Amino acid sequence: MQKAWEIASIDRSKCEVFSKALNLSPILAHLLLKRDISSVEESRKFLSCDLSFLHDPFLLKDMSKSVDRIESAIKNGETILIYGDYDVDGLTATALIFLTLKDYGARLTYYIPHRLNEGYGLNLEALKVAHKNGVNLVISVDCGITSIEEVNFLKKQRIDCIILDHHQPLNDVLPNAFAIINPLQRGCEYPYKDLTSVGLAFKLATALRSRLRHKHIGEFSPLEEHLDLVALGTVSDVAPITGENRILVKHGLRYLASTRKRGLRSLINVAGIGRKKQFFTDTVGFILGPRINASGRLSSALQALRLLLTEDEREAKILAEGLDKENRKRQSIEEIILKEAMSKVERDVNFKSHKVIVISSDNWHPGVIGIVASRIVERFYRPTILVAFNENIGRGSCRSIKNFHLFEALSKCREHLVEFGGHEYAAGITVFKEKLDTFRERFNSVAIENLKPLDLIPHIEIDAELLLSDITPRLIKELEVMEPFGVGNPKPVFAVRDLSLRSKPKIINSNTLKLWVTDGQFTYEAVGFRRAFDFRADLASRRFSLAFTPSVNEWQGEKSLQLQLKDLKF
């Protein structure tokens, strides 16, 4: 699909000020300005990422109240249930709170719902069992913000509930919980709104530590050691890598690379990255995160949670190997569903009248369709929903594009849904089969009302135009200070014009395009992962412009500069 290039203009006078004040190259100064870092002081904070820049956790609404209640539960020997979610953010948040409270001698139990059998969030049957087992306090992690009925049940049983959830409240209607820690709730003046649930869990742990340290309760291990969990959950949840998230992830990746958690160390070894001394967001997003997610997608996420908590070397190895096997199985299922979904799109979707893609099947695995939905958005650039039906009830995964807020759009379709929840770019729905067509029509109407024709053309933001001679090891080294990369701080993308091919293009592993590009003086390898559709028979005879991210490729101990292909323009 043809992309529109948006090439950033360079404010040379501001770049010069930044460059001199911070001793940076003009390119790096320009990249900072383009990311809305408009003062020298902001730049210093962005580049240093010091943990001292984190906000006081007690600025979160209900934090003090939550700490008091947990302290009371520990002191009185009450049983605390940590009720988590089956994705990486939910699992790491559950593990972080469990490990923290364990240090204080709390009586603990945990529960992770089964994705296929129970679905997302608090459920009454599990809470009834908790009541029967004498639970006194429930900490709902990465879920609960829309669980009105379930929290009312707990209240009737005189069980307090603390909700720690980063999801958007529905119409500002909140459950009647003992306390709610969510920066998005009305009345919460916490300065940073994009923390994940594991980020909020770290805030809770920090608040507890500062309160209980003075009372000499518990044996303390350094809280920073749990930043490995924060990095895992934050990156895997595709949260913005800005503000506090940037600080937490930058330090967390360092702790992750040298983690002392036996389960994570085993998973790192099984994944074949045990010798790497430095981890990046891609390490989490493409290697570790999918393996932790795998068991929750296909069956029970308890295997992944046990991996995060285990202190037994043998058990850690067995669990890590099991998750790796589940991930390979997930990949096979994903490819089958993707092929079927692509066929449905090409057969059933009329892009002249359909601004959205809503397709379904009785044979799809509900734990994998979210990944496939993302792949379809990548290919067709339309808000996409895939629904997996089990008899009359369907569970859908939704992914969106820029300028189309999924949660707000689904709110306008709620009369056609059993339930829904999520964020701007990702959400989940439950829908009856007989309602799917009317939902599709209403969802498409919302898209027609809100999306302009230009919104349906994928844009690629080019940070600057360069020459191939500008791509040097020194530039790569400079760009490293911008890490960690992710939403809100993407990898820099540059453009070079008037290139030609040095040799015939290659398709590797059926979906990767490999080129050798030259301007007549300099030649570089360019690789486009999942970019085989960019291949054209006449490519060798034409001159073109290339959009790319510069990188270092390491193969068999040898390092070389490589251009990660983002787009080709003729």
C-alpha cells in the first residue's frame, strides 16, 4: 500500500542552541525537538532518565488509603487475593505485587482467569470461591475498572477490594471499591497518565516500602530489582515510552539483561539470548513478551505466572521450555488464521463502502486473533476487528489506526455488544452472533462519521533527509541515547533519495525483502521484515527513494551497518 511521506522541517536556529547547550550533533538536537522536547532542561531529563525524576506515588488518588488497608491486612494476618489478568502486563503486575507483599510476610494467594473458559476480568464464580476460602482483601490487577456487579458482590460479603487498573473507566462510572488506583479516573491529579498496570504496581510497591520501612516491617530486597518486570509488562502492552514509562523501561531493560529471577533467566536462555549483555524494547516485544503471552493465549496463563515467581532452578527450566513450545504452537495457529482472514478480507470487504474490517469465524482461536488483527491493520490500514465464535457467543480483538479512538467508537456501538473494554488503539469485545451484522454496520457508520479520506492513507513520518554518507557508526552510537524506543518515541526514520540497486533483490524466508542499495559512492544492505509485498519486477531498472531506520546487524560475531526498510518510493 502506497504511503504518504511526512518529512519534518528542521529549525536550524533551535537545533544550534540545543546542539551547543547539550554538546549534541545537529541531527540529535533535531530529533529531540521533533519529539516535542522544547527546552534544554527537558532534554537533560529525557537523556538522563534518572529514577529521581519519578513522581511521588502518593499523588495517585487512593494510594494512601490502599497502603493503609494492605498494612492492616499484613498486621492482622488477613488473606489477600491478588486477582490478575492473563496478558504480560497483568502477569508481571501480579508477580510484582506478590513478591513485594511476600517480603512483608503477607498471607497471599493469586488467581488468573482462563482466557477461553472465563474471559477477561473479575468473575463471580472465582470470587465466590475466594469468599469460601476466607479471603479478606482482593487486589484486582489490570482489571476491575468496569466490574460493577463483581465488586458489589465482594462488598456484600464484607471483602474489601482495591482496584489497580490502567484501563479507561466507562463513562466515569466506577465500581464501589474500597480504593481505586487508576490515573485516568476523575479526580486523580497524578501528572503522568500513561502508566501500565505493572507501572502502577511498582508505584504501589514504592509507596508501601516508604511507609513500612519506617515501621521496620518485613525484610527488604531492592525494589529496583523488580524493574525487570516493569519493562516486560510496559513494552509488551505497547504503552507509550514517554515520561515515567521511559525512565522505568530504560532502567528495567538493564535489570532484565542481568535478572536474578530464575524463571526469567531460564526463559532468556531458552530464547537464545542468554549471552546478550544489552536488551532493547525489541528484545521484549519480539522475543520475551510473546513467550510469556503464549500460555495465556492458548490455555492457562498460570504457567507464565509460576515462571515469574519460581525460585527453583529445575522448575524454571521446565516452565521456560514449556512456554517456548507454546509460542511455536501459537505461531503456527497464527499463520493459519492470518491466511484465512486475508482471504475473507479480499472476498467480503468492499473498501469503497467499508471503512472498517469486521470478520469472523467459528474456527479461530480467540487467544491469537489479536495478533492477526494487528497484521491486517499493517496490511490494509483500516480499523480491524476479528471475532472468534463459540456457538452463539463471540470474542473479538480490535486494533485501530491513527485518528480513530477504538474505545470511544465502541462506546457508540454498545447496544450491539455484550461487553467491551480497552484503549485508543486496542480493545476487546463480546458479541452475540445474531448481532454481528448490525454491529458491523454501526461500527462502519461511526468510522464514516469520524475518518476523513486522508486518515485512511498510512503516513510515515520521516525525521530528516540524509545522504548515504551520513550513515556512519558514529550516527548509530549517537542515536542510542534516544533509547528506549517505542510508542511516543519511535525509532528515528530517515530518507535518502535517488538510489539504485547494486544487485538483484532477494526474498528471504518468504516474507523478508533484502536489497543492496547505492548512490554510486556508498552501498548498504537494506532489509525489510514482512516487506516482501514491496518487491517489484522493475525495481532493478528504476531509481527510488528509501525510508529506513539505521541499525547494526550482528551475525556470527561480525557487525555491519544495515538499513531497516520502512518504505520505497519511485
